[in-house]
Amino acid sequence: MLLAANIVIALVALLHVYFLVLEMFLWTRPAGRKAFGLSVEQAESTKVLAANQGLYNGFLAAGLVWGLALGAAGTPQKLFFLGCVLIAGLYGAATASRKILFIQGLPAAIGLALVALG
């Protein structure tokens, strides 16, 4: 169970690194605009906010990697950062797009369940 939990946690961390790249570096480029369904004007007017959001996604990824690096002693960090990701996914689903629940919230919930069972 521990191996499965760590694999899911690593995937959640990689997903948040991907979000960081999209939001901080690709927001105004075609890939970023396509991922978020933005016009050129929308992307330009929100790029500072997106970069800030990307930075927070980077912190989530760093926290998950920290938990993984600590091994068994990293369980509290894993639970905390997965919980943060789950809450962000729930909030995003309620305020922005239901798709966020499945892209961000569900993987975090699976990770939390696996850590709890491990």
C-alpha cells in the first residue's frame, strides 16, 4: 500500500509542477491559453494572477516531494499537502469548473486514502 500511495503522491506532485509551468510560463502562449480556454486578451490581463497561482502550485508540489523524501517519517507532510490539494480541488470545482474536482481533487483523495490505509 505504501508503494501505491507514494506513486500517487509523486503523480500529484508532477501534476502540480505541470500546473506551475502552465500558469507561470505558458499562460499567454497557445498551450496555456488552450489549457484554460483563454483569449489572448484574457491571458494578458490575468497573467500576474496566474503566475501567483502557479507559484502556490509549486509549493504544493514541493511539500509533497518533501514528504516523499522523508520516507515513512514524512506521513504528516504527505497528509497535510494532500489535504491542501484536495481542498484546493474542491474549492476550484465549486467556484471555477467541476473538471477541477477530477483533475486535482480526486487524485489527492486517492492519495489520502492510500496513505491512511498504509
